[in-house]
Amino acid sequence: MKKLTNVLALLLSLSAVSGTNLQAHTQVPGAPQSQPILIQDGTVHTGDGEVLKGYDLLLENGVISQLEQQIPVPENAKVISAVGQSVYPTLIALDTTLGLLEIDAVRATDDEGEVGSINPNAQGYIAFNADSELLPPTRSNGIGYVQVAPKGGLLSGTSSLVHLDGWNNVDSLLIDDLGVHLRWPTIKLRQGWYVSQDPESQREDYAEDLAKLHKAFADAKRYKYAKEADQLAATDQRWEAMLPVLRGEQPIYIHADDIRDIVQAIAFAQRERLAMILVGGAQADQAINSLLRFNIPVIYTHSVAHPFTEDDGYDSAFSVPLKLQKAGVKYALAFHNEGTWDVRNLPFAAGQAVGFGLTKEQALTAITLTAAEILGVDEELGSLRPGKRASLVIAPGDILDYSGHPIKAMLIDGREVDLNNRQKQLYQKYQQKPAAK
């Protein structure tokens, strides 16, 4: 019986993996733009705060060439009427593992992180699956670009910027190395029936992780000095990945939520002379003075999260974006939990921030232009201005609103994106099911 059970388990495992290999979406990436595209009479939300009603956009060779009222129709142009429609920049999702994980229960589809705690050389795009079934539903909500970041350990790896309409990971790639991600050890004690460690063990782990982190940076700096002196005994890919961060050529993304962790992380970044970007930031509003003083941007991931502590008000997480906005802190909004499937809800996380004080254009900027600025790609992405990539979405309603957001069209670099997906197909299928007798 035991032998039969083992065989059955093996067959089920192989079936799951085989099924996973077949779970590639059927949407074909768009062909490169071959003719001018004129989008007429739309309400253009530029992404930098301006709303232009009754404007035209001319797209040529994958770039926005004009944004004016009543642009003459070029020869051989495709004309898209946007009357009664809104035109937005394609949304940018930060700090995701989209394309790195397909099915939680199938290990063969999980490439979110490497073994061990010090892996700064792991690159997000290497394992990115451009055929993932999770990409089409994400595009259907207006998201065309994502920052893919490995997770796990202390130094998780470097994130990459990809678009969601490519044939493979290389075809999807825009930037391979955006900077290293550091998961700051948390001093906050975990409590609850599900926590197996007692407080003392948690404190010991915390101290051990801090020691590992400091040792890793000390080793990386020694490697840097040896390389500069031409005295390296051998190449170490871990510390090679750290060199741009240590030289100030790239930022370091430090993930921290508790104010005590945020304060320690900021002090560490200043001591090591690192260009820090705070990710998570559940209690970032308590560190506003330091964020402003050291010019630290925030990727805020808690717009729809629960209160961080049991003593916080119900709206404590919802109100942080407005506090950062009023204080003048540069921030972008991302979806919490470094989502794979949930990342599709990014526009609605921004909509939640609107419900708690941001204007619609401020929230839109936080998932378009400011996101592009934090990634260093704002000269190409994030707003609808001449000279930038022709990447946009057209929607009949408010893109930040669940009830009115359906995306009519998406273009990435002037290529028309297929917005069909498995969920729409299933919906259409069961709409035709005969009523039960």
C-alpha cells in the first residue's frame, strides 16, 4: 500500500508539472507599429497631473509625436476614436514577483527567490515567465510594465523592469538591473497561535540577521577595495552585483515597515553612503522628516492593508499616501505583499488612496510618472508627452474605480496589446450555459 501511495504521489506531481507547462496564455504579442496611429477627441490624463479634454494623440514609430487638439490625420494613419473615453499612461507596477510564481503548490513553478540569505546577484528577469497565465489579467487592468524583484533572505537580488507583451523574458526586458533589494530584519515580534517561535528565539534570529547583513556589506566593501587595487584573487558574482550600489551608481531598495526598522535602515544607508529607496513603509509617515532630509523616495505597499499594529485606527494604512503627499515626500504606490496574482489590483489600491484624501490625478501619478521617476525611466515612461514611448490605455470610465475601469485598448510602444484572457473566456463561456430546468 505504501509503495502504491508513493507511485500515486509521483504521478500526481508529474501531472501537476506537466499541466503547468501547458498553462501558457494564448495571446500573441502585438506586432511593431507599422503605421501612424491617431487617437482622437479623448480626455487625456497625462500622468503628471494635467487633464486635457478633447485632445488628440499621434503615435509614430512607437513614440508619441504630438499631443494637440484636432491633429490633421496623417496619410495611411489608423484612427481610433476616444470620444467619451479617457486616455491614461500605461500603469507601472513596482515591487512585484509577477512571472516568477505560477502555482504556490507546485515548486517547479516557483522562482521567487534563491536558497540562502545573501543573493544580491540573483536577477529578476532571468526567471520571468512571459507566458504566465497571470499576465493577461494584469494587462486587462491597465498595467503594462512591472518591476520584477526576487524575494527571500536578506539580500534577495536585483530587480528588473519588463513589459507584459513579450515573447519571452529577453523580449520583455527593458532594464536588467535596477538595484539590489535588501529585506531589513524586523525587530517587531510576531504573535499569534500560528507563531512557533518564542520571543527570545525571535530576538536571537533578529540579532543573527543583523550580524549577517553587516558582514555581507563588510565583505562586499573589501571586495570593492581589492578590485580597485587590482588585487582580486577570484571573481565573486555576489559582490560584483553589489559594486554599483556601493559606488552610488544604483539605488538600494530597503524593505522595512516598522518605524524602528525604518530608522535603523536609514541610519545604515547614510553610514554606508547608499542611495536608499524605502519599500513597504507601513509606518513611513512617522519618518517623514528623515525621508525629506535624506531625499529618500518611498514605494508604499499598504494602501489596502490592515492596520500595522493593533492600536492603530482602521484607516491608518489608508491615510499614509495623503500624509506623504502633503509633506512633499516622493512616493509611488504598489500593491502589498509583493504580489503575483494580486498585482492586477494596483489601480484599485490607488483608488483606495483617493477615497482617503488624494486627488485622482495625484493617485494616477503615483502609479505612473513617480513610479517611472523612482526607477529612473521617466524620460521614456510614466506620462503622455511628445517624445515618450507610445504606451497608453483607453478606458470608458475611471481606471481607478472597480465599477468603471474596463480597459478598451492598450498600446505598448505603439503595439496593440491583446486584452483577452482566460477569465474573460470563461465568463463568456458560462454566459451561454442553459438555465437549469
